[in-house]
Amino acid sequence: MGELNKIKADIKKEKCVDLKECLELFQELWLKERADYNILISSAARKKLGKVADKDKKQYSQIKAKIEKIAKNPEHFKPLSGDFHGSRRVHIGDFVLIYIIDGDNIILEDYNHHDHIYIK
């Protein structure tokens, strides 16, 4: 509640230039206060992510940053349909990470190049 009061004080002191900026501050606070999800990794995703970690540190760093964003707000990213109904996806460069939200868990299902990820 202390942070919310701080945002209210900032609004009163006109530290937020406009409503959009105030809403962004509020969203940042809301995301901080939300409980993170547990991240689980399927064996297929673990194998692929392990290869990336060994071969491309920059890409692996981008993946970790995106996983942190998923953990903060997993419903933000696009839900999939068809064979992937119930899953969501997030792009990381030319690659796609597919995950499932299951209660308090986020299960990383697969990671592959965009041209190959949707082939079953």
C-alpha cells in the first residue's frame, strides 16, 4: 500500500505529466506486487534451451529476460489455437517460445525457430 500512496502523491505533485504516465506507474506497481508464477520446463524445451545456453550467450540472455516478463504477466502474450490450443507464444527474435499456464505454474513447452515451431 505504501507504493500506491507514493504514486498518489506523485500524481498530486504533478510528477506524472499525463494520465498515460500515471497509468504506467500504476501498472509497474501492480506487476511488482503480483505473485510470480513457478517456471517449469519440459524435457524438450530444456534440451533446446540448454543448447542455446552453450552456444549463444546473447540469445540465452534474451530468453531469460523474456521468461521473467512471462512470469510477471503470462496472459500478456498471444494465446494460440488449433493444435496449440491452451498454449501461448512469445517471439524472441526469429525464435518462438511456447508455454502453458497451469494454475500457479508456467510450463515452457518448446523453443524453436519460427519456421519450425508450428510443425507437428
